[in-house]
Amino acid sequence: MTATAAPDLDRTVDDVARRAADAFDQLSRTAPRVRAEGLRGAAAALADHADELVAIAQEETGLAEARLRGELKRTQVQLRLFAHVAEDGTYLDARVDEADPDFVLGPRPDLRRLLWPVGPVLNFAASNFPFAFSVAGGDTAAALAAGCPVIVKAHPGHPRLSERVAELVAAALVAAGLPEGTLQLVTSQEAGVALVEHPAVRAAAFTGSQRVGQLLAARAAARPDPIPFFGELGSVNPVLVTGEALRERGDGLLGGYVASVSGSAGQLCTKPGFLLVPEGSAYDDAVVAAASEVPVHRLLNPSIADGYERRVTEALGADGVRVVHSGDFRRDAEGQAWVRPTFVAVPLDALRRAGAALLDEVFGPFSVIVEYPDGTDLAAVVAELFPGNLTLTLHLGSGEAAGEQGTPGGFGGLVTRLAPHAGRILLGGWPTGVAVTPAMQHGGPWPATTTDGTSVGTAAIGRFLRGVTFQDAPQELLPPALRDDNPWGVPRTVSVRGESLGW
């Protein structure tokens, strides 16, 4: 199940890839109900070992027990959700065009199309979600539901947890009737990079830094046979607030902002990195009061602490920056860091002049309050400074939804103009706490993600499927979902003979 760096790395990688390819041949033909049972078995195994797994995760990541237990529950829900997706079969988008000699454009053959699993998927686990975006996380669940074996590259921030989860989940999948090699784990960076380029691997998913994600995406694209690479690379998730919204519910709104920035020490991909408020707004007292109540929290690992310290230092050194609340930062002999949140303020023009020193993501409990002049076109600011995000949030005053923002279409026009710059638009509320549900979009324009798609919600399965049409195929050679008797019982769209005559 596990491959580690060794002198014969190529042989090790080839063995893992071969096992995945062999598993795919069987898994792609396995009935959805069997895949569903495997996913439910994996969820049950995690639940049965919850105390053991949470204890390991606490030790390796420094995240709080309550947060980890909630995340483990989310991971189980994701597995069960994708079990339902597999059984339902709607994701196959099965379509049948009956042969039609009288088709309006000329005789039409019998055509049957469905979405087919792409093949073995390589999944790079994330550091900040040791359960939900790791070995048994959403990427793995979606790929398995699609009928794709998964090779997980474990994150070095939680190695023992990764090994144990992989052991439990792999055993549950096999016990449900799925083939050996359906889930495998590699632990070395060298093995992960080599697998991106291995011909048996047909797609990859990644959650991590923009620098590493770009390097891996480039390798995936440079292959003789380029493969899809879904990378979640970074997002600053701006929050736009009107003066009316601040006047109506200022303290509560600002308290929610501080909580969203500070949760899990700001180590969340949807943390609001910027809060845009009108010039002259009163916010210092409420931010300081809320931030002062936030307890100290350990960052995930020394590498993240290094990056956080460097980026905060850069941001504090930018011209025009004013510190609203200075948070703690201390390190121990092992390089681990304990932090409290830091908030700074800057005029919009100073933010423009500062450029990357302020605009680049700070991964941790740090956020910038931006003061914009009266009459500012907020959609133009987003397009200029924050072009690609996982989320954008707009807080309006009561009644403002029907009002004007100085642009054609009023605030409705503003929302329409914001949509090209984020995968999820929030009208109120806060972007952290991503719902695992069919309508969720957790992806966005570059640099939030490398390709269109989502890594949360049932639509995430689409990243690991491709369309295949069968023309004039005998029944016995068709996939079960396309046969006339439809033994899997999946929903299908049927274009009947003769319907085009009435178009």
C-alpha cells in the first residue's frame, strides 16, 4: 500500500502505477452499488477509529480537538454523499439517441453516450485539512465514486495520520469487493512528482501553495500525453462592505469578520484576506475587542510558520499600512509557532502602490482592512486587484439590494460583475465553513484554481470523468448503463426515433 523514497524509485513508482492501472480495469466495470458500499465502509472505519485518529491528528497538526472531530465527521459525510452519487447514477449523464433513418439532417445511427472514469488519479493531500482534504478527503471520495483508483501523495505535516487512514480505508474498500490497489499511498516528494509524469496516471488533484501547484501543473501539461490537473493554489477572498451595512450592524459584522479570519489560526483557503469598507468608517474598537478575545493557536508546522512570519513582515513594511491589532507570534526550539491574529488598515491607493507586498496571500491569521473613497466602483477594484478567488462576499444594508451602487443595474449589476472573479458569491455571511452539498462550488478563476471545477460538493466528480459515445454497438458490448435493459437503473435521456420531424 505504501511506497517510499528509495534507490530504486522508478521501480517503486512503476509498481504503484501498475497496481492502480490493474485496479482500474476492474473498478471501471464495477457496479455503482459496490463502489458505494466501499465508500460507506470507509466512512464506518473512520468512525470506528475516531478517538485514535483525532489523537494522532492533534499531535501532528496542533489543531483543536473540536475542530478535528468536526472535520472527521465532514470526511465521513463526504464519503457517504459520494456513495449516494455513485448509486444514483445521474453523474453518468447517460444519453441514448435511437437510430433514426428519417432524422432531419440525414439518417442517424444508434448513438449512446455516458461519462467514463478517466483512470488512476493522483491526489496530493493538503496540510490544513488532515482529514477532509487528505487521504480520505473529498478528492479521493469523488474519484472513487467515479470508478477511478486513487494514489494519494501524503502530506509531510501529518505522516502517521496519513498512514493509518490509508490502512483503514484501503482495507474497507477491499472488504466491500473493490480490487486491491484501489487506494494506495506514497510518502516521498520524489514519488509524487514522478507519478505526475507516469503514463498510467490519468488525472491529478492538488491543494497547496501557488508555487508548488504551478510546478506540478506544468509537469502535467508537458507530458507527451497531457493530463487534467486540478490545483487549488490560493485565494484572498475579499469582503465588500457598504457604509449602510456598517451603520446597521457594525459590531456584529466586524466580530464575524474577526472570527472568520481567526478560525483555525487563519489556515483556511476561504479566510477573508481583505475587508473593504468606506473611508471614515469606525471599525478599530470592534476589531480590537474581538481580536483580543481570540486564544493563542499553533500553526500547522514550521514551514507554514516561516511563510507566515515572512509575509507578515513584508506586509507591515509596506507604505501606508496602519496596525489595528498586533497579534502574538512566538516560536519554540522545534520551530513551531503560536499566534494570535493581526489586523492592519490601508487606504485603497496605498494598497495599489504596495502591490504584491500586500496583495499576495498571507496563510495564517492576518487580514487587511481597505478604506475605499465614496463613489468607488467596487467591481472595478475587484477586477483590478483581486481577479481570481474562491469566494467574494458582499455585505449590504437593508433595502440596498434594490438600490444603486453608482453602476448600471445597481447592486444587482454589481453582483453580476463580481461573478467572473470567484467561484462562490456570498450575499452576507462569511466564506469559511464550506458546506458539503450538491450546489457547492469550491473553485474559481486563476489563481484560485488551475482549471474550472470544484473540489467540494457532488459536482466534484466531474473532474475525473470524460465523455465516450458508442455507435451502433451490439447490446452485449455496451456498458450496463447504456443497454436497453439498463441493469444499473441509472437515469437516462432518450432521443426517440422520429422526434426531429416536429422541430
